[in-house]
Amino acid sequence: MRLGAHMRIAGGFGTAVREAVEAGCEALQIFTKSPQQWARREVTEAEGQEFQRQCAEAGIYPVIAHDSYLINMASADEALRRKSVEGFISEVWSCHMLGVKALVTHMGSAGKEPMDEALERLCASLDEVLAATADSGVDVVLETTAGQGNSLGSRFEEFPRIFDRVKDDSRLGVCLDTCHIFVAGYDIRTREGYEEVMAEFDRLVGIHRLRAIHLNDAKKALGSRVDRHEQIGQGMLGLDAFRWVVNDPRLQHLPGILETPKLDAEKREMDPVNLALLRSLMTGPTCPT
């Protein structure tokens, strides 16, 4: 498994590449624009080519992107849903310009509305996105969530409903977040627990659907539905959960991406520490069968 981290793009996309190299990343996740603003950012052909050149020279691959935090393609507010769909389409095309093949998205929140209705709205939104970006070569990757705020994606059984409802699911993938599934109630702390959870994931979602793994420890307890990331091995998951993940032969072709806090209490840079710790767990014989 090629390991990396989410890196900032302040000052340009080259910032992410430079900081990824400094941290010891092999893979990389970026935003295509500010995640806290609706304003679009048009990526020029020159920017895209330069970013791809820098990644190639640094040996950074694969590169994936994460969408804006504001996007909610399941919203019952039609104005917000429409804005979210248009914003997401723009981000897909930015990925295309950057040579990024996968855009990860949270599936949105039902808010106070019924979950079934929110899933229907999400699927309608995805139909629009996939049709409008058919020639982009970019996969739309649905992330497992903690379930906080009545968000979609906290239960594995929601994913096949989406695949069945969307008109063309050939470009739909999944990103599994270790913190999110744990606080959503899936216990992967033991070898037996990990294998049971992955068997359920494979049965309901399909391991072939995976495009990335988010490697995050959890500040909060199993089933708490509270999305708070912690440094690897310092949270409620502990080290063994990550041992099972990074040694799983079924996941070796996927990027493992950190979204853990960048600094510890002493203001130390933690990406290099977490990456080194994860690599130390790559022992081979502990691989699940």
C-alpha cells in the first residue's frame, strides 16, 4: 500500500507536492479549491501540466482529491442541492485538468428529513454529475461516514442501494475511512473483528469498489457517531486495526491517506511520524486471509 497524506494547496498545487515530499509521502490527497468557500477555481491547462510534472518527478502517485466541505448533494433544500451539484461538476473537471483520477465526496446529510428521501436526492444528483462529466475520466468516490448529523454513508447497506438506483454506476467508487467506520459501529480492533467487518463490506458494497483508504485513528468511542480524527495509535482504534489494514493483500493497490492532525500538542509535524509508524506495521505475516 502506497501511503500519503492530505496536503494543503495554499500558494498553489506545487505546495502540496513539496510538502508531500518533505513528509515522506508516496501518495497524495488534495483539495482542488478552498473547501470552505463556494467560489469556483478554474484550473488552467498550464497549472494541470505543471502539477502532473511535479508529481511525476517526485514519484508521488496515485493522487486523489477531496471535494468541498460545503457540498450536500442529498439536501432537501433545492437551491443548496443545485449549488452542490454544479460545484461538484466543476471540481470533477478540475481533477481532469490536474490528472487526478478520483474525487472523494461525503454523501451529504439528510438533516431532519427521512434518510430514504435523502438517498433518492443523492442518486438524482449523482446521475446529473456522472452525465455531465462522462468524458472526464474521473471516478466519483463515496466516502464512508461517521453518521454525525444524520449524514449518509455510515451503514454499508446504503451503498448498494445507491449503485442500484444510479443510472450508470461504472464510475462510482468507495473510500473507506477507518475512523468513520469505527465510530459508526464497525469494530476492527481485533483480527476477528476486522475480518468480519471486511466480509460484510465485501458482501454489501464490494471490495472491488474501493478506490482509497483514509487512515485515521478515532478520538471517540465505538458507535459514538462523532467524527474526530486522532494520531495513529493514540486514539480508540489502537495500532492493531492499522496493522490489519496495511497488510491486507486485497488493499495493496489502494492509496492509504492520512487525514490526522498535522501537529501534536508540542507543535511537532506529525505526518512523518504517522507515516513511519504505519510503515513499521507492514510485516506481511499478519495479513488477513
